[in-house]
Amino acid sequence: MNPSIVDIVMQPMGRTPGVLEPPLAKYKPQIVVLFTSNQEYADVAIEHIEYSWRKHIARLPHVIVKVVETPWTSDAVDRYMTAFSEAVHEIEQHPLTEGATLQWHVGTAGGTNLMAIGSALSAFTHRFPVYGSLDKDHNPKKSTAELAIEIDLFLNIGPGFKALTKPRSMRIMRYICSSGPVGTHSIIKFIEGSKQNESAGRKPLVDAGLIIKDDSGKWVATNVGLTLMTLMAFEEE
């Protein structure tokens, strides 16, 4: 019988396997994907999972290794993203995930800088949440699980897209992006509606972190709001 929820950790990795321990302790994944330039690096991490990190998990996860060679060349990000998409497809077809809700966790610490960029861009493309792994030596008071920190901007991507599927919310968002900062009365005038109409259309944007009030009390788009609007404009072309 398959679990109703399957947690998946997608982790770039270089010579140091320790970046995997915090997400292993925090998410207790059933599936782990390691992106590395060398199979030996993955083998060391797998040994840690089976022995020294076994205390963090109830059962051993299924491990998938994707080798991205020479992750410092100009096409490294593109090749990493291809490997990432291949892993997603493989997981979606895996017996462990049949009929289950998949909870994705994408790491950005580990491997080369280009691997980190590829991981973040892949997460954005697939609309997956992202975490970073803090250094234990610089955070001695934190537990191992607390060293995995979720990055808020990426957590808002899914809810942000959902909010922008509402026509009135999208219209208000476009107005704020093009004319902001704008006040509530300006939005009401723009949509030619009531205060209730404005509130109903604006609330999903606020809840998803796409807009905030500036120091003057007017509405402006957040970084994630601007990013999603740019992406959706590209998709509409």
C-alpha cells in the first residue's frame, strides 16, 4: 500500500555530503535525488544515509543519482535542468508515488555555483519549494533539522500562480505592476467596481505575497509578484 504523501528531496552535491543531512532530518523523504559531478560523491552520501544519518529517518529512502559532468562549463545550468526534469519524470512514474501526493523539496546548497543556479531555476520552472542548508559550525544552537531553511520567495510561487488565475486579481495585479504604488481608491476606480469587489480581488494577491503596502500605505508588487508576472507574460506570447 502506497503512502498518501511522498516527500522528495532534490539535492545538488559536491565533495561535501553534509548538505544532505539537514533536509534528511527535516523532511524525512521517501525519495532522494542526488545531482553530482562524480558518482563517488553520491556513494559517500548514500553510506551516510544508511549508517550515520539513519537516526533521522524511519526507513531508508529510495535514492536516485544524476551525474552532471563538468558542472562549471557554460552549458552546465542547461544540462543540470535537463537532468532535473528527467528525475521529476522518473519519480512521477515510480511505483512509490502511484496515487500519492508528492511534496517536493529542492536544495540550492551543494556542488558548484552553477549547479545551485540550475537547481533554483529548475524549482522555479516546476513550481517547487526551495530550501537552503546552513553550516552547522556557524549555527551550533540549531538542531540538524533546523539547518534546512525554506526560502519564502519560492514557497509563494504555487499560491501566486493560483491567485493570478482569478481574472479580477490578475487585472488588479497588472494595474499595480504598471502604475504602482497605488492606493485602494485608485484600484476601485480602475476596476470600476465596489470596495467589496476590490477587496475580493486584492486579497488573494496579499495572501500569496504578490503585493504589499509600502511606507506610504499604497500597494506595490513584491519581487515574487514581479517575477511571476514576467513569467506569465512570457508564457502568453
